[in-house]
Amino acid sequence: MSKVVLITGASSGIGKNVSLFLTKQGFTVYGTCRNPDKYDINEFSLLKCDINSNEQIKKTVEFIVKKENKIDILINNAGIGITGPIEETTELEIKSAFQTNLFGPISIIKACIPHMRKNHKGLIINITSVLGYFGIPYRGIYCSTKSSLEIVGEVLSMELKKFNIKVVNIAPGDFKTDIVSRRIDASVSKESLYKNEYERSMQSANEHVKNAENPEIISHLIYKIINSKNPKIHYKVGQFIQKFSIILKFILPDRLFEKILLKYSKN
């Protein structure tokens, strides 16, 4: 029997790329998104599931288990970008980002655990970000959501070990996706003291995404992880400088590392 994969946020970007790739490798793939009718995808099953709705999560997991009798792999990919000075980011925007990037993934993990435990095996892969390892100006809330998901993955890896459920975090750098068009950008007024630096930083960030690598690299990594008997807990994937920045944080003095980040983000 082929392995059954549930991947959130599968209508575009990394999620769609991974779903198509795994389908070609013979996996039974169920992807989710909020409005599947908007997308012409026939290669794999695209189900309606808002990661922010516990009711929809429950129905989606139950539907797959009823049909396939199992969920072997959960890939927590759904997420949303958010930018802006923390001072000028609204409470609603902050809560929305944490709901989609942290609380939603936790909810779907909790929904899948009992079924994986029943089958005495499972694999949970969280798509986090290299920005979960350090904060950069005007993306502090996003960095915080991904950092939190990293810690959740680390803890789950220990808590679920006795059930033979493996947990892996993949932290991508910049990849060529449509994340910019779906991002929450804080409304910064013309009078904002952050306006000029924020605009320069966002222009730089958008250029990084525009010139980034193909997300198919992540698909190949996930396939490698699935076929590994003992996968690592943490994987970083992307441009060398982005991955190396994580190492620099731990070996450089704080203020020197901060200076490098400010220069990188055009501040």
C-alpha cells in the first residue's frame, strides 16, 4: 500500500510543488486549502480545510482516515507572511499570523496523532523558516511564529518518540513562491517614523524572493526524509548565506551579528 500524505496549503507554492512531486513518486496525497474550487488541480486530491478552523480540520482528518484507514505523513506547510514595524502592527494582524502559522499547525498535529499512534508509526514534517532562528527588522512577528513552531516540533519529537512517530522541522530560506502576494503588510502611514526603512527592507525582501531558487529542492529533501530510517530533527535548506547566518548568530558577538542583519535588510 502506498503511504498516505496530508499536506496543508497545497494549492500553490511549496505545498503544491511537494504534493505534485510526491504524487509522481507513488504516494497517495491529500492537499488542503481554503477554496479548492479556485484551483484546477487534478493530480492529487485537494480538500477544503481552513487551518484556522478546528471543525474543518477534524472533518478533513476523519474523511481521509475513513477512506484510507490511515495517515502516514503530515506536512504542515500552510502559513502566511506578515511584515511591518511591531509598534504599528495591529493586534488583529498579530493574532491572525499566530493562528495560521502556529495554532493551526498544532491543531492538525493533535488531530493526526491518535491515528498515527493507532498504526504505531507516523511522520510529522513542519515547514518553518530560517527566520525562525533569528529576528530581522519588520518581520519580527513572522520570525516569532516560525520560531515557536520550531520549538513545538522539538518537544513533539521527544513526546511522540515512544509511539514511533517522528517529528522533523524543515527551515527554508527564500524560495520562488507567491508568498509576497499573500502576505499581510502592516498599514504604515506617511507620517510613520519607520516608513523609509520599512519600504527599503520590503523592496530588498521582495527581490530576494524574486531571484530565489525553485522550491523543487524542498520536495526532493522531503522525499529523502520520508525514506530515511532515522531523519534529523532540524533541516535548513536554501542559499548558503541564509543557512550560514544561523551559525553566525551563535559564534559572533550579539551587536556584531545585529549590525550584519541590519545591513542585510537594508536598514
